[in-house]
Amino acid sequence: MCSSDLLMIDVVTPAAAPTLVPPDYSATYRAATRYGWLDRPGARLRYATWQPEGAPPRGTVVLQQGRAEFIEKYAVEVVGELLARGFAVQALDWRGQCLIARPLADPCKGHIDDFATYLDAFQAFMEHVVAPAAAGPVIALCHSMGGNIVLRHLAETPSPRFAAA
């Protein structure tokens, strides 16, 4: 797969947004400015973007979570902290996580055909979602598996777009 296999770019739809925020988190939860789908061969990948209020962003943070995590886990505290510091935030749910369909009959099991599939998805996200909207320096903030994917991206991409990671 390569980025030319992209089927759909930036389809903004309410179906990509969460339908419920637990009451215990509603006071600190930051809903994204935009939710969308990035269609890749074999999966629709969900992403979210946040824009700070007021002045233009001082930079863009690409937030990538670990395995079995999802965008909203970070929308309770981390996203709010980054927005308060003037950063735009962009995040991608990994294949088989959160609202993304799982390829196995048992939806509780994780599965990926090849780790390169994650790298392809991340490259497409960077090209078609992050790059067109990024303001200022682009910074990667990652946890666990997200860090592994971004480190591989940094090592294998001739000219990565990150000012810091």
C-alpha cells in the first residue's frame, strides 16, 4: 500500500465523533474541532483535530496513542493542556481500535497483517490530514505503540515533517 491508494480524504462526518462522554469527564473533555475518516485499503481510519481559540496556533502536535487506546483518552486532559499552550492537535486512531472496524470475528482481539500497515496509515495521515493544516512547527507526542510507529516513520522517511518528537 502507498499513499496513492488513498480512497477518500477528509470526509468530515458526525459518525466519526464519539456519541457519549461519561459524566465524570464532561467538565474536562475537549471535543475536537473536526472529526473525520481517512479511508485506506481494508479500513476506515478515524482522526480528530483541535484548534486553539484566539491567536493562530504556535505549532501543531501530532498525538499518537498506544495500542488499545483511542483519541478520546487524551481529550480529557492532554489535549486541553496543549490547547491552553496555543498548539493545534491532530490525532489518528490506529487500525482495529476505537470506532474502527476490527478484521477478526472476535472484536476483543487485536490484529494487524504487517506492522508496515501502521506505517502506511501514518504516512497517509501525515500527507493528507496533518500537512495541509499544520501551523508552525510540527511536534510528535506519542505513547507506547504510537511512539514505535512514529520512530520507525522518522527512521524510514527521507524528510520527516517533525521539528521535534
